[in-house]
Amino acid sequence: MNLRKIGAVLVGILLAMTGMVTPLSVAQANDDPPVTVLHYMQYDWNPGCGPVGVSRCGYVYVASNHQTVGACDTYADGQGMWAEYYTTSGVHNYVADANGSQSGCSETTPGVIDRFRPCLNSGGILYCLATWRYVT
């Protein structure tokens, strides 16, 4: 395991310990108050990436039609940006930026999006921000 991967794993562990992110679980309760999305919404992965955590990792978004959700990886570090989402019909799924940090994002149109949040794939482990963004 190289130093970059070790650093990424340690950052993920520290973020999980501080409650800023939560490792993905099958059934995850969330008591955070909902944040409502009115139109197109971008949700950045924050804290950042890079050696000192100040670079932009990427973001996820829901288009203004409220039916398209996407993920954009903006930092070349071997970690991937994913969007976790639920539709209003109860479908739960993910979309990952398929080309990594290269130009362009990946998106899907599964139906009306109810809520979404960014996840960082670090060494095969997804770390998702705790707060969901709700779409109205």
C-alpha cells in the first residue's frame, strides 16, 4: 500500500471518528434536519482532498428537472466521487463518476429524486456525508 492510499485511509478513519462522514452501512439512521433543494443543486464533498485536505474532491448534483442525479470527481487522487440517492418511489441507488477526475461527469435519470448526498470511494470503502439534501 503506497503512502497516498495510507493517507486516504487515515483521513477517512479520522473523518468517521469526528462524525463529519459516516462509513456506508446497509441501514443507516439519520437524525440530521433535512436541507431542501429548490432547483438545480450541487453538493460538494467537504472536507476537501489532497495532502492537507484543502483541494476540491468533487461534487454531486440533482438537475433542475429533479429526475437526473450525477457525480463529478474533480481531484486526481485515485478516490472516486459517488452520489447516493433515493427516488420518491423508494428506489435507492448510487451513481459513480465513471471517468475519474477527467473532464465530464456521470449521471443517471432514475425518476424523481427525493434526496441525495456525496460519497467518496476510498480503497473500496464508501464514506458518505451524514446530511442528506432533500429535493422539493
